[in-house]
Amino acid sequence: MSVSDPIKLGVAGLGRGFMLSLPSLRHDEHVQMIACAAPRQSSRDTFFKEFDGIGYTDVKQMCEDPNIEAVYIATPHHLHRDHAIIAATNGKHVIVEKPLAINQVDADAIIKAAEDAGIYLITGPSHSFDQPIEKARQLLNSGEFGKIRMINATNYTDFLYRPRRPEELDTEQGGGVVFSQAIHQIDVVRSLVQQEASSVFAMTGAWDPARPTEGAYACIINFVDGSFANLTYSGYAHYDSDSDLGWIGELGYRKNQRNYGKARAALAKISSKENEAVLKTNRSYGSAEVPDPAPFAEHFGPVIVSCDKADLRLTPKGVEVWGDITRSFHSTPPAPTPRSPVFKAMYDAVRSNTPPLQAGRWGADSLKICHAILKSATTKKIIKLT
């Protein structure tokens, strides 16, 4: 295998997670899609037509394919442990969609399987890989702005009212905004601060009995160097924080403001959980159209990093620097493969033995903060992290 050859990749799950990464997978030079594992025949048929790849009915069968070098686990949260361990024990490098797992025991089991097999494990894609985050990290690492003191990250979306399967509304099965959305904000602020978190204080909101899981949270994460991050999220489909970012959505596309309220209106027409699950399936590969590459970088809501000598405001177009006397702007042009940093990280690991930042232990530590948010909200106490 040449060091310049793309990684031969198999994907487990062709649902919504895979769909969000598909624009990058179609064009990324670091990976070559050669196989998939999915229960739906229509999804496997579409995969064969587009990638000329093999479609398997189950993950174990796919992971036994000797031609596959790495597996992208894009199955539901509660299946991550089983599927990641199957891939690792078959000698495949692994990319696991966020979160790494639902609980710490499962996360540790995935990490152990990767270590025992001697394979690379990456937790992602998460928004810590976004181009504006990478640019901000470069600027902060230059030392020009002094020490990071505080980060504010805010996001208001319609997350809770998009079509969901039953387990996505059950916290015990990894549902709700903490496991699906807080993990993004946590990864973003951790990648910027580059310090260990020391404690968490949080409150959560579960305000709609028809959607019986957390739909909002606010928390403060303290880091060992004295810096802290304030995270706020609401998925209750009222205020839209993309209005603060020029109406550019999370995936880098312009938003049509006339679509306000569309998520709740569509959900109101659904008569059962089964019908809602079908609507969710209709957003999967083989059932929904995949848009062209986005004109702007992906993002996860407004983020402001406060340092000794400047505040940095991250946007889908780039990073604004508000200094002591002057302001500047550092552009982050969109890439045709917006999630390329994830697949490049795997490529560099496998081909050059370069350990990735968002590795298994990274994912486990971010998951630990998710559980600290839930525990703090329940106990009304500061949760110290070890």
C-alpha cells in the first residue's frame, strides 16, 4: 500500500449522520468508499450505484472484508460500542460519530478494543473540525492575544422538533440535546482552550412532555488553568441563533427565513411515533437528495473567545479579531470537502503514524463532561472531574 493511496473506507450506517458527511466523502482525496453495511436494500443499492462499492447487510460481515482499512461508524448512538469493537477486533481503524458512546463503560471498552488491536480511533465528525475553529486555534496558538480567559458558545435551533426515532427522545439511550448537541460545543471549546476540564455546573430543560428528554441546557465548564467556558443551547424551535450569523445555517447553506416554524408544523401533522420514524428514514441515504457543497464553512452557533488582548468571534465566513485598538478579519473559505479534517486525520494516522487530536480518550473525556452536565442539573451541585 503506497503512502499516497487513499484510505479504503467502509461505512456502518447510511442514515442521517452519514448523509451529513456525504458531501465530503464524495470528493475527499484522503478516503475511498468501497463498502457499506445497512439494513435497507434501497440504501445499499444507491451506494452501489454511486460508489461501485459492496453493500453488506450487517456490520460484522463488512468488517471481515480484507480490502477495508478503516470503518466509519455512523450508526445510532447505542450501537457504537458493538460496532466499533467489531471493527477494531477485525483490525480496522475506526472513526466513530459523536458521541463516542452513551456511557463511560462503553467508551472505555471501545478504547481498550482499539488499544488491544493496535488500531487508530478517532471520535468525529464534530464541529471542532470546522475550518473557523481550526483558524481560531492557529491564531490563539500564536500567542499574540495572550491567555484565553473565557469562551461563550450559544446555539438556538429546532433540533428537538426534527423527525426522531423513539430512542432519540430517550436520554437513557443517548437521546436529547446533551449527547447529540452539547458534545459539539464541548469539543469546540476544549479544542480552543487545549486544557483539561476541572469542573462543571449546569442546568437542563425538558419542557415538552411530548418530547420527553432534554431540549436545552446551560453550563459553565472550568479548566485547570483558570479559564472557563459558558455554553448555552436550546433546541425548542423558537429563536434561531443563525440570525446572528447572517442567516447561514449549521451546514454552511443560506437559510430561507420564510421556513421559520417549518419543523414544528411538519411534526404536528404526524399521527404516531411509527410515522415519525418513517419520516426520519426518509432523510436517509437513498431516500433524500444530497445538496451540492456548501458556499460557507460549517459552524455550531456563535462563539466568542476572550483573551487578554483581544476577543475572537468565530463566524461561518472566518474569524473576527477585536483587539485593543484595531479590528481584523481572517477569512476561512469553504472547502468542497468541509469535513475533510476528520478524514485527513485518519489518513495522517494510518499513512504517517501521526496521532490524531480527537482520539479515543478525547471522545471519552468529552462524554464525561456530558454526564457531568446531566448530574449537575439533577443534583444542583458543581461536579468535579477526575
